[in-house]
Amino acid sequence: MENQKKDISRRQFIKASVVAVGSVAAIGLGVEYIKKFDDSDDFQKILRPPGAILEDDFIYACIKCGLCVQICPVQAIKLAGINQLLSYGTPYIDVRNQACDFSCDSLQCVETCPTAALNFVKFKEVGEKAVEEYDKTHDYSDPGYNPFKSQITAMKEAVRMGTAIVHEKTCLAVKGKGFKGIARGAEFKGIYRSPQSKNKRPEPLNSIKFDREICDLCVTECPIGETAIILEKSESGEKVSFKPKILDGCTGCGVCVMVCPTEPSSITIEPKKD
């Protein structure tokens, strides 16, 4: 047992040393050099949680406290590894493994951020405006008075993490194919709250069986709906074709990516650039 403890301590020391050496090297090379590599086409861009400010500011504003990670009900948010250079320790979302499905109904990750690296101001403003609009047509004294649904919807629709991109060569809908079965297989661990479900809580994707004549999971499972994505049908003579069309309402939440049954996914998210 004592030897095992020593081995663990030794590994922790080595890991800490690597991080320390990397940090010193980063200072030696200069932040601007690392940032240049960080922005290169070969470097993997990562998707930030809702409300993230501009990337150049985000990597300095984020204090890597991990509160957004802890509060996310579907555990969509992770902390970047050391290979992400300046982004090391900052939050990101790998939507293929676990998308942001908005099932928290309150953008908790943004609200809990202590530095406004995830800025709640915009969501607060659109939420308040939604309540004002609701009050114009509803009486406060009415027993059914409830402006919160409108407020929640407005806040979700204001999110802009990125934009979905459809890859037509592998898309089942574009090929005129359907899908039947479990979208990502029985072993997949991702969860989400399907718009088609009566359950108010997120459910495992592997618990849902689909049967679609034309694959449209990216459309029907989108938490935002027809302002974000639709299945566009076109006809040329006797030929009928379909294609998922991304609209301005796309939030970049990534549910479409997580539920896409092709491997690799026929739809991906391009993180926002401004």
C-alpha cells in the first residue's frame, strides 16, 4: 500500500512538473507566438458554453473555477486539456459526445460564472423584454399568469455558440435514406430532453428508438425548432430530394450533432468567430 501511494505521488509530481515546464516554456516563447498557433487552421477550435465573450478576451477572463462544469445538469461542459495551450483549463463542449440541450431552462452555466467570461447581460435583457411583451397581453391577476415560459424561450433563442454545417456527402436525408433503430448505438452515454418526449427531464439517447422513412433527427430533435433548422424538400421531375437547412435561429447547441446516426456525423458545429 505504501509503495502504491509513493507511485501515485510520483505520478502526480511528474504531471505537475510537466504543467510547470509547459507554462515556463509558454512564457519563454511568448504569449503572442502561442496565440498565433492557437489561431492556426491546424489547431482544433473548441466550442465554448453559452454566453462566452470573444475568444481573445475569454481565455484571460476565465479563471478556470469549473463552476459551469459542476452546475450543468447534462454534464456537457468539460475543461480543456494542456494540449489546448492558452485554453488549458477553460470550459468547452464536445457536442458529439454530449450536447448542450438547454434542459436546465435557465442557462445556469452563464448565471454562475463569477467573471462574466460567460456573460449573462444579453440573456437578462432579452428575458426581461419577453416578460414585458407577455404582460401586454396577459393580466397579472389571471390565475394562469406565467411569463416564465416566454422568458426561458427568449433566453435560449439568444444563445449563439456557433452554427451547424451540413455535410451533404454523408447525410442520409440528402441520399433519400431513412433511419431505423438507436441513433448512436446502445453503448452511447449521451442524454438530452427530446422535444418529442413528454418527460421533462433529460433521457439517455440510447433509450429512444427511431423509425423515419427519411432521416430527420437533426430537425425533430432540435431544442430550438423550425427557426433553427428545417428539412427542405425539392422536386425535379420525378426526383425528390431532401436537405437539412440551417437557419439564422441556430444556436450551435449541438444536439443535431449528437443525435446524427452517421459516423462521422453528417452535421458539425462551427464555433462562433465574433
